[in-house]
Amino acid sequence: SGEGDFISKEGYNLTFLPFFIKAVVESLKEFPQLNSMWAGDKIIQKKDINISIAVATDDALYVPVIKHADEKSIKGIARDVKELADKVRTNKLAGDDMKGGTFTVNNTGSFGSVMSTPIINYPQAAILSVESIVKRPVVMNNGMIAVRDMVNLCLSLDHRVLDGLVCGRFLASVKERLENMTKENTSIY
């Protein structure tokens, strides 16, 4: 019923992607090294968190940017995702819509992918792919097996800027944030 309420209130669908982007943005605040650029001879850590997202048409891929994603609610992120996707599909995307990205979240799961190796969107230092959410058997703490929704998150990084340790901690942070998102403790607004 929560999803139906959102559609009737806002006029568009609420997908999983804005929740993933929100978790990534919060983890980027915790690990700002991942929000960096390679500048030839130095590393520039960006203050703004601008999330690039991939949007495909039948014949091309565009990477528009959610500007100041760190200042937005899940609803605000969802609105930007929808508006940018609509601009791509109606051929109204401006050059400015694709500028200034500091980190990319790629939704390869929308194509049914369960594991990918995303290519870094230069000069960004890292890219995260959100794969398909699939039901899998999981062994619980009590030894019982339960069916749970599982997703692979695939991170590619530029070793000139980042090391595996900080990236591992970043991914653990994203995972923890996602696992702790519930209807009770996660505000969409």
C-alpha cells in the first residue's frame, strides 16, 4: 500500500534505485575519499556529491547527473531520476545535465544482470553497479534456511586515487545502510 500511496501522491513510481543512491550518498559522506577526481598529477576531493546515473535508450547510453544528491531526500532523488530519464527518452537532455558528476551509480539490474564489472566514468575515482534483486536461499543465524531478496553490488575503483581497504569499508557501509532501511526508520520525504 505504501507504493500505491506514493504513486497517487507524487504521480510517479518509486523504484528501488533512489534507496540505493541514498545509501551510497550517506556512505560517501562517511568515506569522502570515494568522491574524488584524478587530476593527472593530484587527487581532488569534491565537496559536492553529484551522482551520475546511466540511462539507456534503444540505441544509446546517457549519463545524466543528480546534482547535490547529498542535500536530497529519497523522494527528491526519485524525482531527479524520473526527470532525467524522461529528458533522455524525450531527447531533451542538455549538456549541463551531464556535467559535474562525482560518483556513478549504475543500475545494471534493470537489464537482469547479477554481476558486472563497471568501467569508471573518468575522471571519477569509482563506480558502483546495483545488480538484479533476486530471491536466494540464505542460512540464518539459527541455522535455518530462509528465502531472502539479495543483490550484488559491484564496485570498480581507480587505484591511483583509492585503495581496497577504504573501498571495502565504503561497501560495508552501503550494505549496512541498505540492510537497516525499514518502513519504520526510513523517511522518503
